Amino acid sequence: MKPPPPAAPERPARPDRPGAESYRTLDRLREAATAGFSTGLSPVALGMALFDWSAHLAAAPGKRLELADKARRDAAGLLAQAAALAADPEAEPMIRPPPQDRRFQSEAWRQPPFSLWAQGFLLTQQWWRDATHGVPGVSPHHENLLSALAQQWLDMVSPANLPFTNPEIIAHSIRSGGLNHLAGLRNWAEDMARLAAGKPPVGAERFRVGHEVAATPGTVVFRNHLVELIQYAPATGTVLAEPVLLVPAWIMKYYILDLSPENSLVRHLVRAGHTVFCLSWRNPTAEDRDLTLDDYRSLGVMAAVDAVSAILPGRRIHAAGYCLGGTLLAIAAAAMAGARDDRLASVSLLAAQTDFTEPGDLGLFIDHDQLHVLESLMWQRGYLTAEQMLGAFRFLRSDELIWSRMVRSYLMGERDPMTDMAAWATDSTRMPCRMQGEYLRRFYLENALATDRLTAEGRPVALRNLRAPIFAVGTEDDYVAPWQSVYRLHYLSDAELTFVLAGEGHNTGIIFDPARPGSHYRIASRERDGACLCPEDWARAAAMRQGSWWPAWSDWLAQHSSAGRVAPPAMGAAEAGYPPLEEAPGSYVRQR
């Protein structure tokens, strides 16, 4: 047998030629400038989606005939509807808006000619949805991106946005003698002045940090470069032995978990007899551009776990993470489990994804090209602002988050009342360049956590190592972390798992005053090593309950705590190196 030829010697990697970094810098500067003009979107990504769709549509005569036939039937149906309305103004519409579209809910939209304009818009919207989907050969990512772009153009020209085609605006103008337009002009001028001055929206000043919001009594007991740790004062004579550690998302200030007293999850837990600690993230600057995702794990979650363990030695911890903080907590908890570190009594993940197979609306804007442009923008500044990140969500929900608000403020002349949550949403943090790039690439493009491709301290991070009981919450109308995506944790861990599907959206489904009526949730538990159901079967089988899920979670924490109660602990532990530093809410939350 002829021996195989000797392997060719490995070619040494050629070092970069002199000046190569300068060329890359030039490319990044150009890409960052382009992103500034295109609000962070990549023109190349949009062009590729348009080319993919148009080229395949041109090669699909059957799809084109189908669309032409639908347009013909829609036009004929609209003419028939006009004839029916002429005979009976109360005739049933041929198409109704989807439940989440509230633009045409008023009775005024049922009267001609407004009903015809609304139905024509809805038919056009439906036609474009069909036109951008189901074209043979087009990638699903390009389909969804192009469909979203088409929807933005349609939302812009909706009859609900125009003063002479919206019956509600017309009726309001008649009642006010046109003064609503004068009030709307004043609102617009005030908003533009505040925007130019970098001030928050009207009314946000009524929710002052440390007064109306973030006002639960507590003490900062630890601080490093990245976080402050707040320990909250007890509100009961005795407390459960195991403390609760809250890990909020780094994209916003922590007090989403401690809003107004009646809307504060922190206050609810304290009043239920829990000792509560909460992280408050520092607002990074350009000097923090090289902070990594693992720095957020080690300097954030793990530093807090070490501090709580030193303040309350010998007690295990109920750790809970919200949104991105939940994803980070899942990484830290899995790494701890892999290292046989059993300091966590339970893990609660609130609207937090661990599997990014179905990442939500943000996934439309994350592909290799788009991420490259975003990384160039972050490279230039050293950070990404939350406003730039949240701009993508406003783009995707423009009818709800942009146009309907503009109609109310500038055409109706009425201000939406400012709430504690709306004020909090304007108080954002920045995200370091390297960390945010790692987060988007490793999760949205590589799905590294679900596929065991993350490491921490040289060891793989595997969610299957988690053995502590898990409490997970998804929300029905969540376009940031769809509940089906949150639910996929069932497939990644065999631990005991209680899952809650709450009503409302990403924020309002998590932060919901228990005393406010109208909420509901579904809840079901899976035993350790139990069988998994698909999300749809789970939703049919889970028990439906009215009210907020907060009491159910508090009871679950109590069930997984030691029997009996203990005296409340002191604030901090100076002898262990964690003395009280200042009163809550601390310094980091006030950084701009």
C-alpha cells in the first residue's frame, strides 16, 4: 500500500502588513459615518434584502399572479363594500384590524367614508404582508426585514395619522374650535426645545430618583468600578433566612424594580419578609470601552454573590435576574454549578432569554453586516447608548410608539400622562463597546449559551449543570423576549422549573401593581427531570389565575427557603469588609 504523501508544512500566519490597521480604521470611520446618517441601520443589509426579494419575485410567475389576483379581489371587494355602505351605513366591514392595532377602534371609524379609508389601508397592509412573505427562495431573515420596512412606510401614511382623514381628530377640532392644533403646536415646540437641550420629556421631572421612585429605604454596602450593591432595610419583625439578590438589566437604571411605592417589586419582597439586595450598574463611559461580558459577570453578579455571602455567611441566595440581567445571571449560575459552587438556593429569570433561536424583533436588525456597522459605531464612541438600541424597537412598533403618540400630542393637542415607568424609560445607561459587541454576536448570531459555547474561568458554561430550582416568567405581548423564547429554558435544563406566562408586555407584565385590577397569568411546574411540553400545549394545560404573579413568586421563594424565620440582619458587615457606604439609591443611579 502506497504510503500517504507527507503533510504539507503548516503555513505560518502572515503578520499584518504595515499600515493594515490604518486601512481598517478608515473602513470603520466610513461605516460609523454611514450608521450616523442611517440611524444605525446598514444600507448594505437593507439592499441585500431588497435584492433577494425582488430577484426571486421576478423569477416566480406563480407568486406574481397570486398577488395580482389578490389585488383584483381586494379592489372588487372594496367597491362592493362602498355600495353596501351606501345602502346601509352599518354594514359589516370586509376586514377588521388585528387585536393589537388600536388605531381604528373608535366607533367613528365605522362611518363612511372613514370606514372605507380604514379598510382600504388594512387591505393594502395585508397585501404587502403577503407580497413580502412566501416568495420562493427568499431567506426568512430578508423576508422579515423587508416586511418590517414595508410596514413602516404603511404606518407613516395611515389615515389615522392625517388630520383630514382621521374622524377623531376632525371631531376634536370641531369641539375645540381648532384650538387643539394650537395646543399641538405648543407641545411640538416644547418637545423640540427639550430634545435640543437634552432634557427628559415633559412630566419626567415629577419622578425624582430617591424621592418618588427608587425610594425604598436601604443602604449601599458594596461598590466597585462596575456596580453598587444595595441592601434594603427590613419591613417585618422577622425575615426568611435566605436573602434575595436582584440583577437588573445593564441597559437601564435598576429602579425599574423599585418604582413608585405601589409599583415596586423591591418593596413587595421586603414587605413579604425577604431580605433583599439589588445591583445598581454604573453608567460606563468611553474609558470603559474594553469591558467584556465576562467582566459584567465577575465584577457584577459574582462580586454581588460574594458580598451577600460575606454579609450573611452560611446562607444560600435566591438570585433573580430581569431581562438582560437574567441572561447574565443564567451564565453566572451555570458557571457556578459547573464549578460545584452551591451558594444559590434558586434562580429566577424574569423575561430573560437563554436560547436565542427565536430572539424577537431585535433579531431583524442583527446579522453579520448589520453587527459590523454597529460595532464600527461603538468603536468610534467607545459605547452604545440605550437610545440607539431602543430605536430599533420604536422602528418596529412605530404605530404604537411613534405615530399614535404624535397624533395625540400634536394633532389632538393632548399629552399622555407621564407615569413612573415612562419616566424610568427615559433614564438610560450606555453599554461598553466590547461587551455589547460580544453580547450581540455571541447570543444573537451564535446562540452560544444554548449551545454550550461560552466559557467562564476556563470552564464551559452549560445550563444543564443547573440543579437549583428555577422560576421563569414570560409575558404574552413581549417583542423584546418573546415568551416562547423564554420558555425554551425547559429544553436546556432538567432542574425543577416553574414557569409563569403573565399578561401585558416586557415591562408592564413584570412590573405590575398587585392591587391594580385587570392582570392575569398562567402558571405550571415541571418536576426535576420531568417531561417537556411544547409552548402551545403548556399554555393550554397551565392554570389561569387573576391578578399579579408577584404573590405566587414570593410564596414560591418561601417554599424553597429554610423553615422558620430569623431576626433581620444588620445593614452590611464592616468586619467582613462590607461597611455601609451611603443611603440608597446610591451614586451610580444618578450618573448621566
